[in-house]
Amino acid sequence: MRDRSRRIGALVLAALVLSGILSGCGAAGGAKEAPASPRPSVETARIGVMVGSATEPLAEELYPNAQIQRFNNFVDSAAALEAGKLDYAMMSYSNALRFVQSNKDMEIASDFLTDDEMCLGVAKTNPELYEKVAAEVDRLLADGSVDEMIARWIRPDASPYPSVELPMLAGAPAVKVAIVSSREPTSFLLNGQYAGLDVELICTALFNLGYRPEFLDMEFAAVPAAIESGKADMTLGMYNTPERAEKILFTAPYFPNPQVLLAMKEGGSAAGAGEGRPDVETARISVMVGSTNEQYAETHFPNAELQRFNNYVDSTAALAAGKVDYSMMDYISALRFARYDARLEIVSGFLTDEKMCLGVAKANPELFEKVAAELDRLIEDGTMADMLARWIRPDGSGYEPKEAPVLDGAPVVKVALVSSREPQVFVVNGEYAGLDIELIDTVLYNLGYRAEYLDMEFAAIPAAIESGKADMTLGMYSTPERAEKILFTTPYLSNPQVLLAMKKGGGAVEVSEGRPAVETSRISVMVGATNEQYAETHFPDADVQRFNNYVDSTAALLAGKLDYSMMDYVSALRFIKYNGELEIASDFLTDERMCLGVGKDYPELYEKVSAELDRLIANGTVEDMLARWIKPDGSDYEPKEVPVLEGAPVVKVAIASSREPQDFVLNGEYAGLDVELIGTVLYNLGYRPEFLDMEFAAVSAAIESGRAQMTLGMYYTAERAEKILFTNPFFSNPQVLIARKTNVEAGLEYNALAELSGKPVAALTGTIFDQIVLGVIPEAQLLYFNSSADELAALKNGKVDGVPFDEPVARLAVAINPELGILPELVAEDHYGISLVKDSPFTAQVNAALAAMRQDGTMQAMVDKWMGADDALKTLPELENAGENGVLRVVCYTGTEPMCYMKDGEIVGYDVELILRVAQTLGMKAEFISAEFGSMIPMLQSGKADLAAGCMSITDERKQQVDMSDAYYDGGVYIVVRKASAASAGVEKESFFTGIAASFERTFLTENRWELVVEGLGVTVLLAVCSGALGTVAGFGICMLRRGRSRAGHRKSAVFIRVIQGTPIVVLLMILYYIIFGKVDVAAVLVAILGFSLNFGAYVSEMMRAGIEAVDKGQIEAARALGFTKARTFWKITFPQAARHFLPVYKGEFISMVKMTSVVGYIAIQDLTKVSDIIRSRTLEAFFPLLATAFMYFLVANVLTLLLSRVEIKLDPKRRKRVMKGVVVQ
């Protein structure tokens, strides 16, 4: 009762504060008295109430002569009040407070009309859940948690809400909670997430009970039906009324929230868009031609500069380009644009009270009657609510399409639509999709019709209906003007107008303090990726630098040549995992999702792949793959071998193997999320994949040319969709910016777990730290110690480079030893429990005692005491305990301060107090025995102790040996390292040659990567030798053709040479591979040899021609005079002398050709350079792999040059040995 009085008192005080802040807010008189003149009398006024809420029966009871108008939510009723359609809006005090704070022209115009209090509700069909929730709410009321929540969310001073992280148990059983997101501050959307008093209370209660909430957003009037039908298990906060109590079990009330009347102040209102923005009244505002916002803006903002656009895409582009100050559009469209562009935000309240309807031509009343009745039926049976929940996603989550059936051969209804209004109508994979599409398809199917969609500009729709070109419209607002031509159904969706604007600061992408502004910085993107287009559009003044893969762009970032590297989130995670200098420096910039793609020439394959992917998504297979490959915590991948159908038809799949963890090379084989997914899909369909590795920019060309039939996972874009058929998305992977850390802890010798690879790391004997360390640093060298003190001494003396500790122990260690620091990365989550003898009779009693301490707040008070900074408080309590049930022998390890340690000759700490309280519950005296950590389990097993405590982690292995209690402390393991100053004082740094040796091992020996290098080297040599030989023959032939007497041959050879010499070799290779031989099944190596042969031959022909023409014609005439034939003269006299002239240049051109083979990766050949890229994508090193590659090219070039030099010597009589017959040279 005292808690309830305190909360009521707080609410009354809040009202008094508000009345002092808002002029004229207080109203004299009782509940029924009219507010001060000149307002109309409440008794006969127009009063807005919310359908299904307590305001509806209250208004009917208090004001029987008033004109009661009903709305689905308080937002709509407040909008009607602002528009002058109401005199008063009745609502709860907390909601009224919110409207008064956001609209300076509104005020609370009455005293409290009721004494209502908010409760949580649970379905009567789930009494077990109700008992748990009710008890937990009582506990949160008793310990003051609810009072803290109320203070955070009920803000009479209009101060901003605090940042609150809502607890969520991932993977826990879900409880479906019906909420209404238009009831700020109790339940609303904040930054795309559900927030508010009710949301925090529900999340906290369910978290403490081991559940997680699944919120179902709906109109308030639909909440009781959702509970009664079983669609929802719980409700948001609502009033307990006798009628509702017949269907819902209510908890104790937690928040007094009486009803009040809201009214407009004298003097009207204007739309506000926030301080620091241009005045809306005179601003530049974009509207859509033919829409209601065009009329609204003309009426309400007559002095504004209105700019008209055919669709919202164009108007938003103008907003982003700075050509308008605001873009007016419906709320759902605004949500979509703000979701896809982090620079945009909604800056106004709801400007209208508009609702979407379907429309039918007046010339077809029979169709209208059928459509209207069917829509009403879908609204009544909940089908419409289900569609809204799947398509309208304020939290930014993905749509959940549901294919509507189509009646082939049924009568056609022509439907006019606009395909640029996502999520209502838009195009996916060449098909119309969205809320309106599913609704219209469902309605027409149920009526025995099928839809034929006519895509047009919005402004053309009324004319299309009036002229008879269309029978129906997509969802649109009903206006008097439109109603003259169109028959409108019952509204099915509330969708008011709002103003969209760039965020303050020019819409700049927010990055951490101390970094350069993104808009003018140096940013890298990947050629052909969507981030290339995003950067060009959103950062026109930035220095955008393009790279073929993220490995190269990240190397440039680390080298200081860039400020930011833009890439997808998953790739960013991977680079951060391997390099402690990097961090994600921005929020998500996009809302992109990965899809599989199939060439448009293979529609049958697409249908199969798409259906199979949908099946794998539905049955959880894709979710399992994501969990094994996408590792935000930096843990190791968990590959799963995919079977291959030998002899099955082949599907050629274009991939880019530098995109770990999606596509990369592991142990010489392709691996990753995309590889496993594609392999699984094709196996299930009876195919086998043939992976074609290439640069990402070449993927689209490979698909278009038919060289590949499928793609790796990639984003859907309108441009790509012209060439590729995309499946439904299978995971979200937005773009982010990564950068070098601005505050890298240079004071630490190491800054990331990965840097400890190969280094000595300590482990305490008997703990699980060795397993944990090897789990995240597989190549760590473990050294075992018997005590934490020995570990710290070894660390400070340079014998080890890191020591894993439980979080509280680690923090204490660095506090005592200022020369040490903690790596910021969490090594592993950890949960501490009490160990007991196997099958101990005390286990259940210990768990019950722990649960009681957790529930009554004792455990939290102990955490505050023992983890706090005040040592004076760290004493054991004097507990009354007669020990009537005997002695409890407890073995503990005293090297884990503050959990268990020695102080003043006594064993103290968090664990010790916990055991004392457990012993008190058991009626036993605790007797503590100090031992080494590794000895505790053996002591339990031998019967020398009953319990063991002291940072004892709960593991499956331990559970096999002993009983483990429920967790009493949730912590984590961190690694303590030396600070750099300490390292330089006594630790020998890794030498240059040691680093080279380590790089050599990673590049060549790890995973037997030398085998890849050998294969790549063989391909490079093969290309060089074959292209050199064939190119020489081709060059000779072209030379002869050009020197011939045929003018046509001369011209053709000259044109050929000019064309080849003027075409870059990369372009030539891609033309040959993707166009000329695009439909021919020929090996890429053969195409490369042909390309290089043609290129080399063009240059060789000119060399030979110049060499031949340099031979003195007199020698040729002399040979002919001596009786030599023309051919013999050429081969014996002309060509040998010509070769002496062109061979030096020939050698240089040949070496250039050898080096040019490094570009064959563009046509999916794994040569030496491509292999180097693959290895660098795994090691994330640029220095050694590139130097090693350069050295191997140097060797190949010089060996081949040496061979050519031998030929040159043979042909030069001045340089070769001269041997005369019959003469022996001594």
C-alpha cells in the first residue's frame, strides 16, 4: 500500500510540475466542469476517445450529451484535435503529457477524471505464466525497480529519455506480447526499437523468468481479441475492468495513470520540425503529384516553396541532394526511406489522420460491393492484421511475404498501381510484391477473379479509373474529390502524413570523435559492389578509391592511405577479428540483405533454387549455417562437409574467394557460408557445383555471358536484376565503415587476442582456462602454474605474454599492478557455480537457497559490496546459525580476490559470504579449507569436502564428475597483458627475422598453402611458355602477311596489329572469355593462352618486320646471284641476321608478357598472383605474400630470359664459339 501511495504521490507531483511549466494548463472545478471560457462546454462538446479503451465507456457515462468520436489510437485523436475536428481528446495522463510536450499548442484541460491504474495482463489459458509474471511484478514493485522505470520514462520536465538497454535472452522460449506502439511513453518506437515503460517492464520481467518477448504491434481495440484467440500470451499495460477480467488475468497495478481531457490552447497551431531547422511555413517542401500531401501542403503552408515530384524516390533524392528542406510523405514510406538511409529522420508529428482504402471504379458497383464485403471479412477474421504485421516493420526487420494464390483463367480485374511505394507496392525479382499486392490478390482470389496490374505514375490513377482503363486501385486515401470518381472501401491501414528531413549536421554519417568527416574523407569501396554506388551518391565530395577486393582496401587503410574502408558488416567483423588496430567506425549505413542469383537464361534452375532456399530458411538450416559461419565474437568457424553428387549435372557458380567468411579457401578447398549454402541447395536438387573464382567485378559479366549460371551471395539491386534473377534474401548484411582505432591502447603490448597467437600464455592448473584460450587462440603456447600469484609474476618478468582471469580477478590484478592492463576483447562468457559431491543430497537445497537470494536482492547487494571500491565494507556478516544439522566442509581456492581470498588471516570474499548464507539456510556450520585450485575437485571426489567454491566455472565436463549448482555469478574471462612501458623494460621484442620466419610459416606452411603456390606457379609458367611459343609463330605469320605483295593482306594485318596493341590485355581476355567464347565450353587457360598469344604476336610481328628490313638488301641479292632460292635466302641469310636485331627487344617483350599473366584472375584462373590474393585473404598480411610473389616472378622471368639469351648467343657469330673443322684449339 505504501508503494502505491508513493507512486500516486509522484504522479500528482508530476502534474503540479507540469502545471507550472505549461501556462493555463490547470483547470478549475471537478471532473465534469467545463474548462475556462471560451472553450465549449464539455457536456455538449466533440470528444475523441480510443476504441476499446477505458475512455470510451467513461466519456459515455460522464458526458451523455457530448458528441463522442472514436479513434483507433490516441495519435489519431490528437491529430483530429489539432485539425479542429474535436474540442477535446480524452486519454490517459501519461499519453496527454507526451502530446503536451511535443506540441506547444496543446494543454491538459481538466483535473484527473479517474483513479485508474495500469496492470499487465496474461491470457486465462496460461495460468502458469500468469503466476510467474504476477510474482515477478510484485518483486519488482517491492525492490523499487518499477519506481526507477517510472522515473526514467515519465518525464514531466520534457527531458529526453535515458538510454536503456533492454535485457534479452537469445534463444529463450518466446512469449507473444500484444502492444500498441503509438502510446508513448508507455510503448512506442525509439530509434527503430520498441521502448517505453511497459516495454522495459515486460522485458525485465520475462528476462528474469527465463523468457524473451515477441512483440505483436496492433490497434488497441484488437488486444483483447488477440489474447482470447491465443495469438498473444500477454498484454501491454492496461486497466483492469470487469469486462476485460473475463478474458484476461491481471497482475497487481504498477502505475497510476488517470484519464484527463486534452485540448488546444487559444491561437491555433503550426507544424514544427525541431529546433535548428528551417521554418516549415517558408521552407522548400517536396510533395508527390496527385497525392493528398500536395493538397495539404498547399493549404497549410501557403508561403512555402513547394516542389512537385512524380514519386517519393525522386523527392527523397532531392532531399538528400539538398534541393529541398523537407519531403512530405505518408508515415510508412517515410519509415522505409529512414530505414535505408541513416542520414534521414522523421522530424514532425503526424500531420493528418489519413487511412488507406481500396478503390473501385464507380462504373462497376457490383465489383465494389464484393470487394468491400471481402475486405471487411479479412479485417474481422484477423487476416488483415497478419498482413500488416508481416509487411509494416517499424523495427526495420525483413518482410515476411506470403504468396497469394492466383486463379488461372479466371476473369481479370485491372488494378492501377505505383511500383515505387515499398512496402505497399514494389518489385522483387521482376514480380510485384508488398502489402497492397498481397491484399488485392487475396481479395480477388476469394472472389473468383485474378489481377492484372497496370504500373503508372500516381497522378495518372484517377484518370485511369475514370476512363475505364483500370477497374481498381491500390491502397489510397479517400478524399471528397476522389470519391466523385472512385468508390472506396472501409479503411484497412492508418497512414498519416509526416515530414522527412536530413539529420542535423547535414545528414553527416556519425563516426567516433576525433575522426575526419566522412563526407570529405578518403574512402575505399570495392569495384562492382553496392558500396561503390552508395559512396558516389551519399559522399559526392569524398575521395572515393576503388579496389578489386577488401583485402587490398584494408591494406591501404592500415598503410594510412585511406581514412575509411566501406564494406559489408560480416567482412568488417572478419578484418577486426584478425587485426586489433581496426574497428567499425559507423552505424549500419544500409539495410541490405544477401540473395543468391541465377542467370536470366536459366528460369527453370532459378525456380528450383529459389524454392529450395526458401525451404532451407523455413526449416532452420540457413539459421544453423549462419551460426556456424558468422561469428561476431571472433570464435572459430564450424565447417560442415557438404556431400557432392559425382556425375550429376554441373552448375557453374561464380564466386570471389577473397570474401571470408562467405567465400574463401580453407585447406586448399573452397569454404564459407555461401559455398556451403550453394553446395547444399544444389545437392538437394540433384546437381553439383563447379566454382569459378574471379574478381567480384567480373561476376555480373560471367552471368550475362553464360560463363556462369549462378552467383555467390550478393545484394539485390535494380541494375543487377536486369541480368540476374534473385532469390529471397537469406541474411542481413548492411554496409559499414571501418577505420583504424583512434584510441588504440598503445599503452598495452598487445591490443587484440589474435596478436597472442604463437605467444606463451599462462593457465592455472585445474581450471578450464587452457581450453578457453585454445578455443580463441589455437596457436597459443600454454604454460601451467599452480597459483595466480605465480602467473602474475611470470607475466611481469616476461616469461609469459598473457594471463586469463575471471573478470573480477582481472580488474583487481590490474588495479594492484599498474604495469598491467586488460585486453578489451571478451575471451568467453563464464558462469560460476558451487561444486558438490556427485549426487549430493544438498544440491537441490543449495539451488533453492541461491534462487531465494537472487529473488530478494541479497545476491545483488553482495555484488555491490565485494565488487565495489570501498574495502571497509568488505567484511563477512555475522549470521545467526546454530548449526543444528552439522558441519558443511567447504574447500576453496583463496587466490581469486574478490571472490575468495585471505584478509587478516581469515578467508573472505563474495563466494565465502555466499556459502555462509547457504549454510545458514541448511542449518549447518560452514568449515572452510584452503587448497590449490587443481585440488578442489579431487577433494570432493575423495569425500574430504562437501562443497567447493572460488570462481568455479560450470562446464559439461565438470558436471560429469561432480554436481554443479545453478549459476550464482555471470561473468567472463579476460586476458591480462603487460603495458608497453613494462614490455620495453624487460621483454625482448620479436626480431625482424623472427617476424619473417613467422610470416613464411603462415604464408607457405599453414594449411599446406605451399601446394596452392606450386599450382599457381605451374599455371603461370604454362601460360608464359605456351603464349610465348604460339605468339612467336603468330607474330611471324602476321609479319610475313604484312610484307607480302597483297594489299588486302597488308591492310588487314596492320588493322589487326593496331587493334590488339590498342586494347588492354585485361579487356582482351574478358572479351575472349565472356563474349567470343561465352557460349563455348572451353577451358579458361586455353582462352588465356590465346589472348596472350594474340597480344604477344602483334608486338613480335613488328619486331620481326623491323629486324628483317634492317638486313642489307645487297646480301639478299648476292645470295640470289649465287643460286640460292628465295626461301633458302630468307632462312640462311635474312632471318638469322634479322634475329640478331630483334632478339634483345623480343626478350624484353617476353618478360613483360610473363608479368602480364598476373591479370588472368579476371577470367577465373588461379595463377601465381591469384593464389597470392587467396593467401593474403586468409593471413591478412600484405608484406610477405607480395614480396614472395614478386620474388617468384623474378625467378621465372630470369630463368626464361637466360634460355632466350642462349638462343641469342647461338645466333650471334661474334658471341658464339667458333669451331673450325680439322683445327683443335688447345
